[in-house]
Amino acid sequence: MPIHPAQAAVGASAAGPTASKANAVAVYDYDSKGDGEISLRDGDDLVILIPETDGWIKVRNLVSQGAGLVPASYIKVVEEKSLPPSASMLSMPAGDNLKRGSSISVAPSSRQGSVTTLPTRSTPTPATSASRQVKAIYDFNATDEGELNFKAGDMIDVLDTGGDFSDEAWWEGRVARTGESGQFPTVFTQGWQALQQQQSSVMNSQNASMASLARAATSSHRMSIIDTGAASRRTSAIPARPVSSVPAQPRARAMYVYEATCDGELSMEIGDIVVITNKNTGSDAWWEGEGPQGKGQFPVNYVEEIHDAAPSAPQPPAPSKRLSIVRPAAAHPQAKALYDYIASADDEIGFKAGDIISLTDATDSDWYVGELHGQSGAFPANYVQKL
């Protein structure tokens, strides 16, 4: 597997092929391609001299006694005092004839041939999130159009899982070494099982975020401070006066990554919200919409349509800050309650929509004082209409 710089250690010189200070072993054959490189054979004992840099690592081969650069993905770090026997790879008998949907049985055997294709040192591997990659553990030769060729050790960027995480799944991917895209059998790779957990974590995180936003949008709170000596102020966070609702355009959430393959298509990342502008594209499998990455058509089975909840009933307006209650004046005009109001302090009164309230003080434009059912107290002015 690739050697991370944090794992690599500078090795000391070794006395022979089985020196106890060996701290790595070759897992593939490799034939040197240029100055400064050395060749490897599967199972060679190695000592790491310089940690990994841009996918290359300097080692001493305790079998050939040569020292030089090799691809980091061609060796494996081992414990210095517990050197394992020569590592051999698994090969897939009849792997070239594997078809999508067929049952696959993997039998370990010695790996035949050597892997000779690797990126040049002048061209570093493209940066891709490791959580969206799998590593090929067998060679695979495409037998149908649209399938992907790769070699054991290649890193494959996963473009689409189709939601299938079975051991017979075929995914869409791109080989980092060649840049080629196509379908491949997941059983020829390692790390594909971890993507199912990642997918579940992403969905749980998105659902939790949506639930949190919904709670924040619907919750309200009111803080009251009453000062009996000087003027006091009351703040409130009751929902604002309702506005007329306008039907929203249908929307969808991207469930998988999709990269546009031609002009007129829309690329999407997992979680992107796409406004659907046209469902009648001439194909039931494609819609047209606008998302964070532009406009265009996208496959329907890559998204989940968002069904917004029915509009809620009109909410009462929010009371403004008011000064401390001024005692009733002599005039007694009336006001009609437009909304229900629940008193939240001892000097307030509550009422139901439609109640007629006698106003005893309307000098404060934000808060009135009135009487209802023999009780007197303050209430927000924008909850009533003067008669």
C-alpha cells in the first residue's frame, strides 16, 4: 500500500538479505525506468532510506544490495523485528471474462507477471480525496465497451456507486494513473466497503442539518426584563407578520457525484440542491435544472426530489420593544384582537382573536394597555385593530 511520510523511517545499512533491520517488503515486481531507480521483485526485503515524496520512496534492497527510488505503492511497511515471509498478491482466475451481474469467487494464488506501468516522477498523481478512492488489487482487462482497464496497485477515483454496495457491484470510476473512465467490478479493489459507511455518514449528517434548520426556523423565544424603578424594555421573538406565499419551483438534492460528459449537461456534487426547470426533456431519465455548478440536464436517478411541507397557517406579528406600563388614561376606545396572544408577564393580558378590548392607554405606539373580562394589562399593539 502507499507509504505515508509519517510511517516512513530512515533505514540503516543491512548486512544481508535477511537482516533483522528490514522495515519494508516489496509487494510487486518493478523494473527500473531511469537513473536513480532500482528494480524490485515481489517479496524482496527492504530498508527505507528516505520517506515518501510525491509518490516515490528511496530504499535499499537487501536482496540485490542496491539503493534507489521506487514507487511507494509497490512496497509495504513491516515491523522491524517481525519480518513476514515474502508477500504474494492474489490473482483472479478467469478475471478477464468477468461480466456484470455474475457471481464472483476469489481464490488466492501466486501473482503472475510484473506490473511495469506507473506515473513518471515529473507527473504527480492528481490530488483526490482518499475517502472517494479504492485501490486495485488485481489487473482487469475490459471486455465490453464502457469498461475500465487497470493494473493492480492503481488508485481509482469513484465517480458513481449507483447505491449498490454488494460484492457483485459495478461502479463508475476513473484511474488516477491514466485518467480513463469507465465501469469496473468492485471485487477487484479494496476499500470499497468503507464507502458504504461514508455514504451513510453523509446522509445522516445532511438529515441532521436539515432537522436542525427546521427546528431553528420554527422555534421562538421571548426574553423579558422588568425594571420596577426606571423604564424597562421588553424584547420578543414572536414570528413576524405573515406574507403571501408564492409556489416554489420543484427542487432536488444530488445523491451522487455526476460529472457532465458533454455540453448541455449539469455537473453535481453530493448534497447539491438543484432547481428543476424542466421535466419534459424528451426522456424520462433526464431532467433539466440549475444548481451550484450551472445549468443543464442531469440524470433523474442521481437525485432525490425535495417535497416541501404544506405552507403553515399565518403567524401573528412580533411585538416591538415597549416602555414600562403607563397607568390607564380616562378615555376608553376599543380595539379588536386580530390574533391570539398569551400573556408572558404579570402586567400583561392574554386574549383570543376576535375579542373586543377596552383601551385604557394607547400612548405607546407599540404596546397598549387595556381591559378584558375584568382584567387589565399590556399587550402588543400590532395584535389588535382599533375600532
